[in-house]
Amino acid sequence: MTTRTDAPIPGPSGNSVYQQLLEEIRAGTLLPGDRLREIDLATRLGVSRTPVREAIRQLETDGLVTHIPRTGASLRRLDYPEVMELYEMRAVLEGTAARLAARAASEVEIEELEALNDRLTAATSGTEAARLNRLFHATLLDTAKNRFLAKSMTSLHKAMMILGPTTLTESERAENADAEHRRVLEALKARDGAAAEATMRAHIEAAQRVRIRALADRVRPLEDD
């Protein structure tokens, strides 16, 4: 995955637009392949083209946007190998976070994780489930108390934004994710680092399998033509 490294740091207005576009990518309002036209975004967001241009350059630096000559900027669409690489790294990093959390998390932090998972179980929409799932994983990362790991995960999470809709929109996947989270929590409460890492890796690999099926469904109609 190649990215530009010479984009300027957005100013206050550019950073605000950047954060807004990130949220739209995360929410699925902007989807892989969507064009990012400066004038359209500036009009919709009520700003000039300059902060929009700064924000798009930062997104390009993040690896979320690609610039095609004579076409312009668009949200990147990850290919199959990139998706697999992302999930492989996610399993490694989040597995490590769970192992560290088993040692470093306080009882209060583990209780907060349990409460978040209960709210996730009760979520009535895919959007809310996705938000709570992100919060669960972010909170677990915080309990690992490792700044270098957190920095690596921040970079990975940005790339994960352009995978497309969350796998939690499938009811079966949502139920399985709840059970997988609970196994991670049991390992944390037991202060069993090896089990916490193994159960978190299994959780990420389960999500990866669902993602693979979704990718296969996306390309199958093209093969039938």
C-alpha cells in the first residue's frame, strides 16, 4: 500500500473537514470508490475549497484516498490481498492488546468492558452495534496501557475504515461476536494472558471469514456475466 508523505498538516478548518470526512467514511456515508470532488464537498460542508483540499491530501497520506490523473480523488477500494493483510495484522495487534490487558487492566476497566458488551448485545441497529463494537475494542486497547501498540492500532483502524459495511449487520455474526467477546472477557478476568490473546485472535479471524464471504459475493455477479 503506497501513500504520499508530503501532504501538509491541515490547518484548523482543514482538520475539521478531515475529521468530518473520516466520520463519514467510518459511518459508510462515503464508500470505497466514491469520488471526492472539492467543489461538491465544499458546498455540502459549507466551507471553502482550501480546507477540503487539505483534508483530501491528509486522507491520501493516510492511505484512504487515491488520486487518479484527469479523474481526481476517490476513496480507495482495497483489493483482496490488502484485506487479508489488514486482518492478519489486526489479529496480531489486537491479540497482543488482549494479552497485555489481562495483566494491566483494573477490575473497574474489565467491568466497563463487560458493560459495553452488554450494550452491544442489546443494540437494535447495525450502526449502533458497529459503534459499540468499535468502543469495546478501543477500550480494551486502552486497558493494555501500551502507547506504541495504540499508535500502531490507530494507523490500522484508519485502513479498516475503507473495508465497507460492518460485518455486524448480519444477525448471526452479531450473536457470534457477542459470544467471542465474552470469552475474551473471561480470560481477562482470569488474568490468563495466553487465553486472552488466543480468544481475541479467534474473534478477529471469525470476522475475517465473514469479510471473505462478503468479498466473494461482491465479485460473483461479475463472474456470472
